[in-house]
Amino acid sequence: MKINTTRFGELEVEKKDIITFKDGLLGFEKLTQFFIVDPGDQTLILWIQSVDDASTAFPIIEPKIFKPDYSVKLLPAELTSLSLENLTDASIYTILTIPQTVTEMSANLKAPIVINNKTKIARQIVLQDSKLEVRCQMYTDLKRYIVAYTSDDSVRTNVELTKQDTVTDTENSAPTGANQELNSEV
């Protein structure tokens, strides 16, 4: 099916890729159908685009990328509402806030989006953990991950480097693509 979007133009989306939020997203309860858009850049930021409203899309990211120790603990009723027995069959995303000053980017760790990968049923769930932040400053951690990931070919190609092949001066290598924007802000 073809879906018009304000941000990405007209996109071809398979029915199997439509994600259903029975309760919508917080503040957008009337919008219940979304799909994920990968803009294909190196920022690792995806977008969750509304099917119902061409102008509604939210930047999202997997929190494990910038916060490896992040974990989601759901109540049994929350797992049931997603038709999940455990989180192994789910994808977890956090919604980002990206202000004009990109270095002030933050992630909502308190209310992640949980998607059942098999059924495509999803919910934004407010977690009970009081230590989780609604505006977790994560720009520096994301930048560090992107620079490390794009600087190390063995990560992308699953090839182990010998000592003489290892690049030791990643600070002097020129950034490429979307990294230029992230690198230029710090």
C-alpha cells in the first residue's frame, strides 16, 4: 500500500509492516497505526510514522545502542496486552526529542515503545522504575557508539583484524555522511 508522508514523501508499505497501537501513543491516542521508516543514514535513528496522519512521525532509537544496561521490566498484564510471554519476541524503542541544538537530544527511557515482533501489536508503556528519565541526555553516548561502530570494520563485517590492520588513530579519520552532523556539534 502507498502511504503519503510529510517528512518522507510517498512510501510503499507492506501490510505486514503495519504496527497497531490499540491505545495510540501518549498524547496521540487517536492514531493507532504506524510503521517504522529507516532513513538509511548512519545515525541509527529510525522514525515511527503514522499511517493515519501524514504529518505525524516520531524519531525513535533502540536504547541499548546508547545505554547498554537499559532494561525493561513489564508487569504480567502488560505482557498479556501485547500477547507476549516474555520480551525475547519484542523490539524496544525510545522516542527521541531532537531540538535545534542537536547536542541537547534526549530519549524518553521512562515510556518506551514495545512492539511484539510476531503480531505487530505495540504499546507505549510507562515503566514503574522511578530511576528512569523522561529526558535522558544521550547525544554524547550515541555519538561515541556511532564513531566506534563506523570506525571499526570488524564490527560491520564480522571480520577480525590482525594487529597490523587495526587503525589506532580514529580521532584523525574524517567523518562521513550523517556522522558529519553529529561530529560537528561537539
